[in-house]
Amino acid sequence: MRHALLAAAAAFTLPAAAQEAQRPLFEAGAFGGGALLPDYPAAGQSHLRAIALPWLIFRGDVLRSDERGVRGRMYRDEDLELTLNFNGALGTRSSENRARDGMPDLDWLGEVGPSLRWVVWRNTESRSRITLETPIRAVFSTDFERIRYRGYVFAPEVAIERFGLVFDESRARLGIGPIFASGRLMDYWYHVGRDHVRPGRRAYDASGGYLGLRLQFSYRVPVTERLSVTLGGRLENFSGATNSDSPLFRSEFNATLVGGVSFTLYRSEATIASAAEPFD
């Protein structure tokens, strides 16, 4: 899945050493770089793509927009946070993919749903923590003319985060977890209708269930007060996937790599007391 693009491109916050600081309530900027992205989960092809994305940070008590995406905080204490999360992914042209040639394009995807996040362990001396996140999101596709519901995805993840790895104000994150999707969403990727049957591509009706195992990382280093470098990636294994017998299932491994530069263009004069721990 192509969500690594949005996750890796996002800017990270200050290290945990800053217990409580006045930071801008609102920031805006841009990310530019490149990515190697698989066309869809278990695709046999990937493509290099240039990236130019705007980003926003809003540090409200309820509505937040930062390196963890756009979310609404419904509950939080020191170690638990329940939020309404949003996510997204880029589309794919079927004409550029041999397995999907002659089939409809895969449109841009948007996701929305609740997520419970638990800080399982933290160490202030090493500025590290382990978190467990359990997002379940409804998925929608759009060609910018209409929006269609595509089912839902459940992707729990255990992650370790480290502040100040190599560089003092850097932030590193490594996460791993399984991915499960509904039959409707699996159909979006793996269904082959009779109108699209070709030699080597038989009709297929996908089922909901296990999609694969995802290992992902991100590393962000501030260069100046407004400029930072971000590197992110993802390795996905689809062994044992529910729809591994689909003619569109072409590879048990997908790799994603994203890199680029993030630049802050605007910071509001209004500030808010915001700590980097535990849920910034």
C-alpha cells in the first residue's frame, strides 16, 4: 500500500528533552522529494515518482494535524489516546502495470476511523518509547469527480521511537504489524471481472481477511530551524495472504522508499504549550 508516502513525508516534532515549550499553534510548509512505490499491495511492479506535497501542523487540544496525520482527540491521558484518524494513498494507472493492463485505474484513496494508541514503555534517559496502535479505518476512493466506499482496513502496529539517534534533534521510528482488509477493499485490488479476463488473467472474486505483514521505518533530521531531511521506507510480506491465488497477486514482497526535504513556509504568532511527550 502506498501510505508510506504520506507517513514518511511528514515532519517530526522536537525531542522529548523539551518537556514543555511554547510552539506555534499553526505551521504550514511543503515537502519535495522522490519515492519508489509499488503499484498496489503484492504488485509485481513499482514506479519512481516525484513528490510535491503541502503539509499543515495544527496543535489544538482536540483537532491535531502533525507527523502522525490529521486526527481528532476523543480521549487521552499520560499513556492512552483515542483519536479519529485520517490517512490517504496515491492512485495507479492500470496502463502502466502489466497485470492490470486494460482494467480500470486505481484511484486515490482516503481513510477515516478511530485508533487507540498506548505507550507501552518509555525510557527518559535513552529518549525512547514503545507504542501500540490499533487503527481501523473506512476506505474511500476518488477520481475527483465522485467518491466511492471501498470497505475497511485494520492495521495494528507495535513501534519503537527514538529521539536523538545520531543527531541530537533527530527522530527515528520502526514499526511492525499485520494488515487485515474487508472483502470489498480486497476486491478493489484483486477482483477480475469477466469483462477483463485475458490469457493469464482469469476471473477472480476476492475475499476479506489477511493481507500481509508490514515493517516500516522513518528518520527525520532537522538541518535548520525551518529545513529538515526525511527518509522513510516500508517492506511488506504477503506470504499466506487470503487472496494470494488472484491473477493480480504478483509478488510476496513489496518495498517502498521515500526521501526528500521538508521546509516550513509559515508559523503563526499564536503559540501553545506543547510537550513532545507523550502524544505530540
